[in-house]
Amino acid sequence: MSGAQRHPLTIALPKGRLHDRIHELFARCGLAFEFESRKLVAEDREGSVRLMLVKNSDVPVYVNHGIAGLGVCGDDVLYESGFDYFRLMTLPFGSTRMCLAGRRDHDPQQDHGRLKVATKFTRFAHDFFHQRGIPVEVIKLGGSVELAPLLGLAPYIVDLVETGSTLTANDLVVNEELTQIQVHLISNPAYYKFHYAQVNALVRRLQNQDPQGDADEPTAG
């Protein structure tokens, strides 16, 4: 930024399973960072990015309110948030499946044409089955949804499935894969418009480590 101080881009990162992979990707691009003990904000060594470590489901909230201009988040959380954002790139890790699952011994004839599902992803479940014209009752849970079929709360769950080992351990099976879930770098639309040059340069680094390469056009989502 000629003639003006360049401020670091602000990025909300999710805690949990994706953190190590994100750390590795940024380090390969020369954007190494470390969160000191119990601290939730860090900068890379060259001062290009300022990173905030937040709960996975809170990433779209921080991006929507402009606290972080960018964020790393999966399709599942983005869909549930209902916020507008720009999808800048799909990351090469973290993909999983959103599935309908239930007890191995459940008889579908007992459903009488109406599904009863327990899930953390209530917006997705409502929309998916309504678009198919399937009556559905959705029960929101915040914890281990695998318990719902075992304890009789609902015969089905809608949840993310990676290896399926948790389902197998609880005598559950996947009835149907509903959609693929991928992880994206997203941006607050207004933030992108003001910082597009810096953001595009970051995307180029993350995509192929080529500072002269062309970044993809952002897509709304």
C-alpha cells in the first residue's frame, strides 16, 4: 500500500480439529504464527495477518460483525448462520459428509412418511427435507446426537460423518449422504471491497504460494 501504513488482515480461526491443518498451511506460505499460552489473539511473524481463535460456530458471527474481516469455516456452520459472506477459496482439507443416520434395527415403515430427526444443524435439516417435500420434525441438540436414537428421542440424526466409527460404536448406520461439507476462507463483503488487494494477495499465497498468481473471483454465499 504505497504512501500508507498497511494494517494486518484480521482472520477468525476455529478451535478444534482444523487448527493444526490451518497452522501448517499458513506456515508453508510464510505466515507462521503461534498462540501463546491461553492467549486467543496472535500475529504472524511479518505482521501480515492478525488471527483470532474462536469457537467454530462463532466464526461467521465475528466475520458478519466485522470484528474479523476474514474467517475459516465449514459449509455446515456457514449455512446455519444465515449470514451473507464472500467465499474466497476452498481449503484442501477438512471435508466431511452431512448424513442421515439411524439405528441399525430401525424399521422405516414405522416412520409413516414423516421423519423425526435430532441434530445440531436444524436450519439445514428443515430446508433439506422440506425441499424434498418430506414432512420432518427436527429436535435441536447441542451435545452428542448419537444418543438420540439409542434413548428413543428420535429414530434418526442428521450429523457430520468422517470415518463413521462413532456411529458403528453406537450401533448406528448411515441411511443417506445428504451433502458434502467443505471448509472455506470467507470474507465480510464490505471488508473485501476495502481490502481486496491485500485479501487477493493472501489468497494467492494460500492457493499456490505464488505471489504473482491470480486469485479466484470471490463468490457470494
